[in-house]
Amino acid sequence: MGKLKKQKGQRPAKFTHGVSFVFFIVLLCLSISGAYLLSLDLFYKDRFYPQTTIAGADVSGQTKKEVRDTLYPKVSTFNESLKFVYQDQIRETKPENIGIYIDVERTLDQAFQVGRDSLTWWSVVDRMSLLYGDNISVDLSYRVDDEVFNNYVAEELAFGEASQDLSLSYREGDFVVKEGQEGRGVSSKYLLALLAHNILDSSLEPINIPVDTTYSRVAKNELQLAKLEARKIMGAPFKLHYVDKQWEISPEELVDWVDFTIRSDDELEPSDYLTKDNFDLDNFILINLGRSKWVNNKTDVVLMATLNRGVVGQRLQSIAEEVNLPARNAKLQMVDSQLTVSQPSEKGREMLVDGNFEILARQVKTDKRELALLTRETGAEVTAENIGELGIKELLATGESNFAGSPSNRKHNISVASDKLNGILVKPEEEYSLIKNIGEVNAEAGYLPELVIKENKTIPEYGGGLCQIATTNFRAAVKTGLDITERQSHSYAVSYYNPQGTDATVYIPHPDLRFVNDTPAYILIQTRIEGNMLYFEFYGTNDGREVELIGPTYWDRKEDGSFRAKWVQIVRQDGQEVMKQQFVSYYDSPDKYH
């Protein structure tokens, strides 16, 4: 027989068997590991893996519910109270009041994810290490509401004395340094760290409030920009104008407008350093190198010149009173049961005080020394297009009175006031004031002198006779079933107001006649004079209310002409009494007023 020849590339049988054995061992290990991990996953499917702790407490093998039942009472105890101590003073509050919120559910979720993050090889290693490695501790999860925290520290933990910032003040023709002052204040960052430490340790120990020396937030070398801006603001007169009106603000007044505010460096743009007469090469280089924006800087804020919103706003408001034009509602009248427009509405004009302030605050730092004031058009509430939405459908009630025997001036005044009130609209839930709607009572308004009761005397004054208006208006409101919120009878009985007890007197500013429109729609007040009769008609929507009037009744009559009277208004809705008002009048002897 010939010898077998070894073929090129053929491995020995011993080597092949060795590889197979290694492969078998690896496969066996993987199978055992896989089976073990599978059994581990099955056992801990709804449980925390071994070696897992939450806030120092071992939760291995427990379910979320079991841990939750243990953790919530512990957290609730912490949430009951936080104590802060400063010297001999103690502040106690709940964590939520300082903006600290512990999230139990998030804590449970984070702890439950230990060993379950992924299905990678490293996840397998992590799960194996849970059996034999060190404990994996999960801290309590919490969040901080910065605004609530800072507000609480500022308002409730304001121990020490606040520092005063460096600033500028105007003296002897220029802006000079106003020195700051060191202070003592709570270190918010350190306090927050102490709070976090207590949370992580589940500690209920009082926290000693950390107080540090506080300094001016502005360094002297940071004042130059503000000084240049302030000089620019008051460097020349500034003109405000609207159409043909103009207001010039002098440099002397502009000085009072200047205010200073602190801004963070992060809010500044490179252009802030490159404005005219304000170029700082060193700072410009540092800005563009991404380093500090101030040479030899001490802080990260800078003082900026601006306008004092209160002072400037007051000036703009006074100008607005000259510019503004109120919109005028359409004037309405009821003619043959049809609501019509007797005078069209007119649009108004409003000067934008806040908007003009913002523009002015920027422009006053430039070479442009004038500003065209911004306004906006305002619309009327009542126009020809929307009168159908007002609910003015029918006559609700009429008040009337007889002024026969009145002197000519008195009749004139009654006519002037009647015309002024004709067409007045009262919105639902609005309180009507007779004095407000009459307006000025003087010669310019068309009134003449006539007798009025004033300070226990009957003397002539402009507007005498307006009580005829008040009385008639009062009677219409009572008959409509409205809520009368202010009414006063005359000091003594006057024949113009028969029957006595149903009158009302007015005198600026009080007494006034007031009532509330508690109907579901607008009320249109329409007045008219026929001979010596004055009428007030109230139009609106009849909501089904029924009005019963009792009286007036009289008692306690005396020979000197004094007596008392009572007029009762009862309002019913669906047969049920919803309001009852008694108008009691005390009439003195007329002899005391002559």
C-alpha cells in the first residue's frame, strides 16, 4: 500500500476536536447564563433587582407597591415641615412653599430601571454584578421651582442687610458715582445645596441658613457706559408731537427722566460697546475672544441708563389727555316701538402710553431728538350695526312728575338736564349714577341759577331744578323693579314732588341717585317734556318680573309741616318674591330752611 499524503491546508483532527470542545464549553456557559438570567428576569419581573437601595433603604426583591407603601409615608413626613434657623430666629414652612417637590413615582421608576436599561451585553454584565457587586443606590428624585424658591428666600428669609449697588447721581451739571455699600444676605446656592443634602439623606434636621457678605453687583469700571448714555439722554431738548400739537422736553426735565438699571452681560450686544463716543478697544477685543466683557471686571452685570417709567409715564399720561378722543356711542331713540339711531357713533383715538415709552426709551439715546406719538383707533360699543344685539325691545316703565308753577330758570334747567339724559344706555349689571351722567353743572353747561336746598338754607345756585330730574328718574327705576342702591329724600316736602315719599334729591357729589340694571339687556332711558310734565321712559327686555308698589303711607305729622313717609317696592319673579325695598322719607319743617 502506498503512504497517504497530507493535503495542503488540511488541519489535524486533534485541532478540530479542540475547537469543537471550546465552542461547546462557550455555548454551554452561554446557555447556563441565559437560563440563569431568564430565571432571574422571571423572578424579578415585577420586583426590584438585588443590591438596589432607595435613599439608603434596601428594596431588593420588593414590588413597586411594597416600596411605594413604605416610601410615601417617609416622604410625607418630610413634606410636613422644613425648619430654617438663623441665630435665634426660626422659620418653618412646607417644602412646597419654597418650591421643593419630591417625586416618588419618578424615584421608583429610576430604581426599577436598574439592570433593565437595555438588552446589550453590558446590560447582562450589569445584572450579573447585581448578585455579587456593591449596592446600587438611587437617590430621591426632586425638582426645584426657581421662581418660588427665590421669592421665598427674598421674602421670608431676608436676614441681614441688603447691599447697595454702585450707581450714578446728577450733581453740579454731570453724573457722578454714587457709592454702594456692602451687606449681608442669604446664599441661595448654598442653601439649595443644604436642602438637597437633607432630601438625599431623608433628614428632618433644621437647616442653618448660610449668610454671606454681599457686594455691589456693579464695579466702578462698569459705570462708564451708563454715564455716556445718561449724558446722551439729557444732552439736548426732545420733541414729542402729534399732528399739529407739540411738546418739548427740556434738558432740565430730561435729567429727572433718567434712571439706571442693572443688566446682565449676557443681555448686551457688541454694538453696546461700539456706539458713538463709547468705543473701548480692550473690552471689544475681550468680547470677540469670548472672554470677560470688562477689563478688571468684578461682576457679571453692568449699569445701564434708561428712563424712569413712573416719571415719564406720568408725563406721557398728561399728554395723552390732550391727544385722546373718546369714542361716542350711537344715540338711540324708540319711535313707534322701533329702535332707531338718532345720532351715529363716532370712532375715538387713544395714545399708546406704554408703546410710546418703549420707543422713547430707545430713541432718547440717539441723535434723533423727536418722536411722532403712536395712537390707535378705538371703536364705539354701540353702533348702527349692533343695536339689534342690545335687547332693547319694549317699554318697561315710565316715571313722571309735574313741575307746574316752576320759575323760568327752573324750567330751563329741567330742559337742559332732560336733553342731556335722553338716550342714555345702561348696560346689564351696570350701576347707573345720575350725577355721573349729568356731568358738569355750571354756566358753561347751559344751566341758570335757581333755588336749591343747601346747608339748611334755600339759596340760588346753578342747576336748581335737577331734583325734578332725580325724582322722575327714581320713579321710573322703582316701577321697572330695579335695585336702588342710593336715594335720599328732600329735607322738607316740596309741592313739585307730589305724592310725597316718592322723591329723590341730588347734589354733587352726594347725595346721588343710583340703581343697578339687573335685567338681561341694555336699558334705554328716553326723556320728554310735554307742557309741565316730565317723563322718563325705560326701554329694554321684559324678563317677566312683576312690580307691586305699596303707598306712599304717612305718619307722625306735626303742625310745623314735618312728617314721615314710606313707599314700598316688591318685585316678584314667577310668583316668588325676589326683592323688597322700603324707601322711608323724613321731612322736616320747611320753616327751618328759609
